[in-house]
Amino acid sequence: MPPAIYYADKKPVLIDKNASLLTATRYLLNNNRYHAVLVEDGNKLAGVLSIRDVAKALFIIGEEAVELIEAGYLAKTLENPAYFYATKDVVYITENENFESALEIMVKNNIGSLPIVDSERTVIGVLEEKQVIKAMPIYTKKPMCEYASWELILIEEEDEILEAIGLMVTNNVRRVVITNEDGEPIGMTTLNILIDYLTSPSSLDKLLEGDESPLSKPVKKVMLKPWVTDCSYSLREIASLLTFDPLGAVLVKDDDKYGIITERDLLRALRDSFSS
């Protein structure tokens, strides 16, 4: 069994914990990452900032709706250190941890990013879902549809972007499936894609001025078409599709119903292949 560091990103881009939230967010988006590792004092682990942390910093979660924070607070929030909004009690492993143990830790804690540190707590690598699923062709022979989720988080193509963000934040997911007026899945979008759209110069300038029109645009404006598979596909084939896919998920069609399989599902499948 190889050590976990074998499958990790051994030259991760680390962010100083005092970098602004906007700087850290743009790092996430430019690199199509869900997590940024924050460091201090010579790359020592300080925290982890997720794209969901960013969304929770920018939006107020109410009982009935999700709203953007007021324009006056938005600028200040984006200027604040990313560390303010990050997870400080970080789950991590040391450089000698084996791959199987690392998978168990990630699944048990429901995390998609696992920093690897040396004896001085200096970050020497990061194990992320996209790296982990590269091991899928080697280790797993599990049937794919056992790991698909069949209860989809749906939104219609004409619904507002703000509603899509609300669905993801309140349901603690990173993506939603977009349907046409007949309820047929036609696309997907992610929290990364939506935050990228809202922090683009044209949208952000409006939001900072109190103009929330970017949030009222239809979600189809930020929709991508996912791969559509069926239960005949293997987990190895799904892993291959997702390696460079910005959505991090594929749709699965089984007779008349649709499901979804994500990078996190592949993580569980890989863990199970070791324990069975």
C-alpha cells in the first residue's frame, strides 16, 4: 500500500492566512479547486477555506431565503483575511500515513481536501478528491450505480442565480441539476461557477454599488452540460470522465429516472474497495 503522499499534490499552491478573502477566492476559482490551504510562519498549516465558506461569508442564510450581505459590508468582507472565514480545526495527516487510512479519514469526516504535514506541521502536500480518484482504475471494481444519488437537487433553467445559491448553501451541496419546464435535466451548475460569475469585475462592480441584478439572472446563464451516463459504465470510466471535468459530477440515467455521481461518491467507492 503506497503512502498517501504518493497520490497527493506535492507542490500545492498555499495561501497566506492573511490574504484577503477575494484573493483566496480567486485562487480557488482560477485553479478549479474547492479548497484552499491557508498557511503561516513558513508554510505551517493554519486553516482550510472551502468554496462553501466563501458562500457563507457573502450570503445571509435565513429561514425562508438566502440573501447577499449589504453592499457596504460586501467590500469589507472581501477585504478581510481569508482566515476569518476558514476552518481552523483542520483534519490533517502526517507524511507517513498510508493511502487506505487517508481515504478512511476523508470519508469519515466527509471532507474533500486533506493536508499532509511533516513533523513541524509544515504542509508538504494536499490530498484532494481529484487526485484520489486517479487511483480508481487500480483499486476498485465496484458497480457504479451503487454509489449514485437518486434524489437530485433541482432548479428550473429560468429560476434566479440567487435561488441556486440558496439551494446549494442550505442543502450543503456544491452543485445543482438544472431542468427545463418539463422537468427534464438539461444541465448543471456549481458553487464555483456561480461565485466565479458573481466575483467577475462586471458583476462585482454592480454588487458593490448595491445593484443586485447579477443575482436575478436566470441560472441557465451559468449552466454547463454534464456527461450523461448509465449503469453500464464502470467507476473507472466515471473517474476518467471527472478527472478534468469542471462540474465534478456526471448524470446517471437508469430507465426513466436520473441520478448523479460525484467525486465524493467515488471517494466512498474507493474506500469501500479496501474494506471489502
